[in-house]
Amino acid sequence: MVSLLVTVAVEPDAPRGEVQARTSFRNLEGAPRLQRLCERFGIPPTWLLPYPVATRREGEWFAELWRSDRCEIGAHLLPWITPPFEANEDRLIARPPSAIPASAVDAKLRALTEAIESAFGRRPEVHRAAGGGLNGAAVQALERLGYRVDSSVTPYVQAAPGEGPDWRDAPEAPYFPDRQQPQLRGSSPVLEVPLTIGWDRELPGFVGRAMVKCDPRQRLARVLGNPWLPVTHLRWLDPVRSDEAGLRALAETAIERGLPCLTLNIPGPALWPGESATCPDAACVDRVFDRLDAFLRFAIDELRCTPRTLTGFCGHYLGETGCV
């Protein structure tokens, strides 16, 4: 049975899509609404928290949820707001972990892990790197800190030049990554659970991979020049990036491809009006929640998915005793 994993990437407010000089998390005012929606469907979401949330009063609400097993708390490494900071570090640029020195990745991830453990009394076992910026240094640091699961990989997507790995050939299904090149399968004990990204129609594997490596104009020409190839779109299982029809189509196609889980990503700033460039007003936020409500109902009632946290899925996937 396919697992449904609802993950929330908590990030600072970014009304214009840019890092603000003063870090704020007003978007967390929308968190209770999302938690209530998930609980209506019996879904324990995985909230991925950055350093400031774990060290401020905003974290108290999450602590009660985690204690009562109504959610899971994981670590979300955002280097520009995670200490220790170097003297010349520009904290107004949202660099992913893969764009900073390996020593900084290790130190910041350790500080984030310890902050969450201190605040909640439990050590996080789940991690996501900002911007899909997982690299070998991050994988090795996760191993040293005892993490079981990472969920950073964005299949079919290439990071900005010089800032991260090329995920276009990365596996779509969960896998154990290579310690040096995490876009490849390897021997790390940290289970990688990629975000669900893919085509909204079934395509031969080699065609789907080839299309993401084309210039968008070439891609369109390739589709129009091959009548046997259906018009298709690369979708994210994300209620901000995809509409209701797109979410449904991607989920159905992912299941047809044999994926064992659907990993839904919800960007935290989109939960409150005006705190993200994509949701500038209440109407936009309501549309995101409407899409999410409809998709969760579809996934539970029609696709018969089983809701799990990321660590719950890890135990189930690896056949650990006591996991259902």
C-alpha cells in the first residue's frame, strides 16, 4: 500500500521572495489551520523546523504536538539563519548547504540538531536541506548525528549552477545515497526519501529524463514534432506549485510507476497571507488550503494511501518490527 507523507518546510517570512534583514515567522500563524486539516484525515504531518523556531517561543506549540504523537519534528537546515556564523558570512543570501564549506555544514547541522533536542527533549531523526542543497558533506554529517531519513532530493530538477547537485538523474523512489555524490545510489545508512516530482502522464523512462535536459523551447518542439508523445508537464506534489488537477494526475502517475510513497511538500510561508511571493493575499492562501483539502481527501479515500510520518515510513519501508 502506498504511503502518504505530508511534510511542511518551515521557513522565514519572505513577502517578496527574498531574505529579509529581520527574520520573522509570522507565517506560523497559519500552522494550526494546517495541523487541524491534517488531523481531520488522520495524518500526522512532519514539520521541518529551522534553528530560530526551535529556540524561540514559536516552538512551544510544536512541542505539545510532538509529545502527543500528532506530528513529527524534523530539522530544516537554512544556513543563513543557523549559527555558527563566520565573520564574512552574508546572511542576506539564501545559500543552500551545498554552497557553503563542508566544515560549516557540519557545525550548523550540529547546532540545529542540538537546538531541537534541547527544546523538545527528543533528538530529530529527519532532515531536509534548503533548496535541495544536499551534498556529500551533509550526508556524512547526518550519519554522524544519527539521522535516519533525509528528504531533500528533487528528482528531475537541477539546482542553480554552483549551488547544488544535478538531481535530473536521481532516483524517484527512496534509496540509500552515495556519501560523496548523493544523486547516486550508495552505502549511506541514511534513507533518502525524495520529494514527489514527475510527469503528469506516463512516459518511457528515457524520454522523461531526456526532456528535462532540453531547453524549454526544444522540449516544446520535441513534443509537437512527435505526435505519439502526449503533451505533459513536470509537476511537484506541492499545493502551491500545482493545482488540484495537477496534484491528482501526478499522484496517479507516481503510483502507476510503482513508487512506494507520495511525498507532499508544503512551503511554510504560503500558510499566511502576504508572507510569500506566491501567496500575497488571503484568497491565494485559501486556494492553497482548498487544493490541499481536496487532494488529501482524494489520496485517502480514492487512492487508499496510508498516512505516515517520514520516520514511520522509514521503519515500514525497511520492514522494522512494530511498524505498520
